[in-house]
Amino acid sequence: MIIPLPLPFCRSRLNTLRTFLVSLALVAGMPLAQAQSADADLEGSYRFLVSDRERAGGILYTATAGTLKGRQLPLSFVDSAAYWGEHVCRFPETICAVVDVFHPRTFELTPEKSLAGDLQTERINTHNGANIYDAATWQIAVMLGHAVNRLPLPDNRDAYALVGNQNHLLQEGYNGNSSHAAAGENRARTAGKVFVYNQHPITEAHQAYTFRMLPRNWLAIDPFMATRYAGTITARALPVDNPDYQAGKVTWADWKPITGENAWAFLLGPLQAAYLHYLVELKKDFVPLDDPALRNALAILPTFAAMQSFSGAVYYAPAGTIGNQGDRPVDPYEVAVENNFSLYAGLKILRSTLEAVLAHEKNLTAPDRAEINGALQRIEAMINGGSIGKNRTTQGLLAFFKNSAWRQGEFVQGGRADDPASKSGWIPNLRPKAVDVNTWGIAALGAEQIDRWFGLGASFQNWQQLKQWGGYGKGKTLWGVGFSDQDGNGVDAEGNFRQGVLSAEWTAGAITMVRTMTAYYQTIPSDAPDSARARDFVARLQQDEQSMLEAITKLRLDAYAAAGFPGGPPNYSQLLSLPTRPYLYASRRYFIPFGWYANPLPSTCSTAWMIMVANRFNPFVYGGGKS
């Protein structure tokens, strides 16, 4: 299992996680074999993140396009034809026979509109896609495993060069196996009324959002192709003069530039990875200004500012973006509060990164300093209010979180902000409730900030409320969390936890939040009036942390089949087997009410989050914080 670390992880003294675990075993009386097993589990999970998907049970593929050629890049999941064919296709009322049609005017090969077509699109995305948020968590975890845990990479590869491949992908703007390597093909540049950023056109590729899910190529392979399930696919009107179009290939259909994913892709992931490389591994004081991670972040900062409303909220997506379900565009005034927490954390990390550059980089030119100071002024206004552009001001993210996003002791999932057609400046979405907006919100803002706004214990009570509708467990024992208040989780009338769906990724976020609260409540002085309450909070939070840490390992691939999760495939080991030890995305297949399916498949982001949990690394805080 992952061992909870009771003290801050001292990177300067512990050269390897193995050394730490052995030391902990001796102090705590843990058998040495158990400590060594925990270390092997972590190494097996890390190996998943740094190994080839086809050859070694990992998550990487090798790019072939343009200057990306030869670089390894992450995907989001490992799946198998058997998982879809033997498990998903056997669900009641599920139809897997699909018809794909070629459209000569657009050169697209797409499934006919049907539930079978939706399922094929899901298979295509899962098999071929790299969500840029997943890739960002991967960047952090790869550098943590290398710089802190001293875990090996295949062929002694350079860890920072590996994570830098993702920065290069974003910078070049084309997909890893693209047939044409056209710069900017995966960036959402404004075209007429499509991809308009809060009434601002963004025409330069390096300033535009990246689409949230990037394919290997425009023509993507259905995992059923060339398998015994290939007969479920019928292709009509294929062009006779282009052999690239075949039954089992479909053109990519996910073109969604989302604020939250871009905050991770350009700020949280690359800047935290850069911190781990320069400040932890190389023992330097700053990330150089010319590092691609920092250059990418500075290029897109004005675009984030363009998307900010007067009330402080940053909009979910540019106008003209299609929603997660159906063909209707999203409301350009829609706000996802979780996206705003990701961006808030990313802005603070960028601010700290730039301040370190100003303080320590010796060869900065006058234009360099002007660029940095201009960026710092923009970040300050975005967070605390002020001018964010010509004739544009905002009240800032903090004002939005305090005055709009918090309702009845919780953060709402989202809403609509500053729609000129509305009489109200903020219309919240009260259903469904979202788990991550609360766990990430506390982890990003900090319990101290929330309690300062809403009273001592506000953060703690938020977590107690969340468990009532979002907790997953057995009996009175908490195992973790799912996604929303509609998952079949929570607590029944007898106080027992339900078992709807368990998420490894979102539980890791809950563990990080619990640790953040614990660290704060431990600072309450023993002679303070509320010290008894604070001590009670700490004891209960530590119990929750421990129970979640013990349970979440059941979602590791090598443990999942024996765990007996309700709704899980009964013959899972026959559907998918790997020599590595990744964590699965969820305990069962489940349609998340925010618009996508969860599957019990090896997941990049789940595994990356568990590497962060093992190192007590809070991705929302510069350098991982002190929790």
C-alpha cells in the first residue's frame, strides 16, 4: 500500500523512497518486507508512466510528426478490445454494431448518429487520446519519481527531457503522429464566430487554447480494428483512391478548448515539473526565463485574462465550443468553478516562478524585466482585482470564490457570470454537486483562507457535508469519493457508506485536501479558545486520510480483480493485464453527470496523482507545498 507520511517529506536527506520506507518500518515496527513491498508498488506505478504502451505495459507512444519525431508522449488510458467487446458491449441495451460513413466534401469518416456511434467515439477517444490535463499530472509525477524518489527510467533517459516533450508538443501545435504536421492544428484559433474568447479573437496559434483531448492523428483507430470484434464495424462509401480510409478508422471529433485543462497544461503541470527539475534536482534557485515551460505560460497568460469576467470568474470555454454531449455549443457565459481553482493555483505558481527569476537570474535584459513585471501585474489583477486589458477590469478570482462560488457551506459546481441578457450577475448551478470543486478548492485556496472568510471550521464542515453525499465506503469506513451527488454514494439513514462508484483520481484529490486541512488545524495554538475543536478536527481528518490511503490501493491494477467492486467486470484479469502497476480511473463503468464515462481502465492521471500522494505533493501549491 502507499504509506502515509506523518512528517513533511525531507527531500534533502532522503535520497530514495526505499530509504525512507525502511527507516519508517524500523521506527513504527512495520515488517521490513512490507516496506519493501510498498516501494515496489510505487516503482511499478512509476514504470507505467515512463514506459511504452505497446511494448512494456506503459502509457507512452513515439511521435513521428515533424520536430516531434522520435519523442515519447503520454496517452490517457490503456484499454483493450476485450474490455469493450466482452464487458461494455454486453451491457443491457448496448449496441456495438456501428456504421461509419465517408463525407467527400469534408474528407471526414464518422459514425452515423446513434448510441452505437457515441460508443465508438468514446472507444476512439479512450484508445487514441491524450487529455492535456492528464499529461500535466504526468509531467509532475515523472519528475517527482525521478528527482525525489530516484526511481529509474528505461534506458536511463533524461526525465526532464521526457516531460519536456509535452511542452514541445504544445509549442509546435500539431499532433504526435500527424500526417501533415501543420502548425497550430491543435490550437483553438478564432475563426469567424467559432472560438471567440469572451468577445476577443485570438488568431496567433501560440496564444490560443489547446484542445483538451489531443489525438495521435486525425484518422484514429478503433480498438476493434483487426480484432475478432472488427465485424461490428461497417464502413460505407470509402474513397477508392485513398487507402488511409479503412473500416475501423474514424476522424477525430473532440475539438473542445477548455479553461481548466489549459490551466493544467500550461501552468500547473509544466511549471511544477520545472520546479522539481531546477530547484530540487539541480539545486538551483529559479527556472530560467527561456525554459519552454515558462515561455508557453507567458504566451497564453493574456488569453486567460481575456476570458475573465468583471465579477472575477473565468469562463469555461470560448464561444462556439461544442458541449460534452450533443452538438449544441456551450453558453459563452458558463463558468466551471473547478476550472477557476485550477487557474487560480496556476497563476500563483506562475507568479512565484517569475518572482524567483527576477530575484536570481543574472542575465535578464531590460525587455525581459519589463515582460516579467507586466505578467506579474496581470496576475495580481486576475487574482485580487484590477485592470486586465484595455478598458477592462475585474473584481478578481478571490472575490468570485468568496462572494459567488460559496453557497450553504460548499462550492457550487458552476453557473453563468455577467451575461448581459440576465438581470443577475451570477446564476449558480446547484445540481449536480461536484466533488472536485470542493476538494480542489480547499487544496488550492487553503483551509486557512476559507476559515478566515467563513469562520473557523468552515473547511472541515465542507468535507463533512461532502462525505454525506459524495463519500464511498463500506459500513462506517470511508474508502474515498466519486464524482458527484448523483453517483449512488454518500451515507444512508443508518450512517453506512454506499458503494456507487469510487474514483482513484478524485480520491487522491480528497487526500490532498484532507492533508491541507490537517496541516492548518495543527497550527492552532494549544492555548487558543478553539484549540479543542481544532484537535478534534485533526484526529478525524487523520482517520479519514488513513482509511482512504488503505482503500485506494484496491484500485491498483494488480489488486482490482480481487477487490470485488460492485459493478466491476467479474473476469477483469482476462480483459486486461499489464506488467506494470497503474491505478484505474474508476471502480466501474459509469456515466458521470458532467458529460463523460468513467471506466475501470489504467489511467495516467490516477497513477500520477498517486505518485503525488505518496510524496505529499500538493500540485496546487508552488513546489508542492508543506502538506
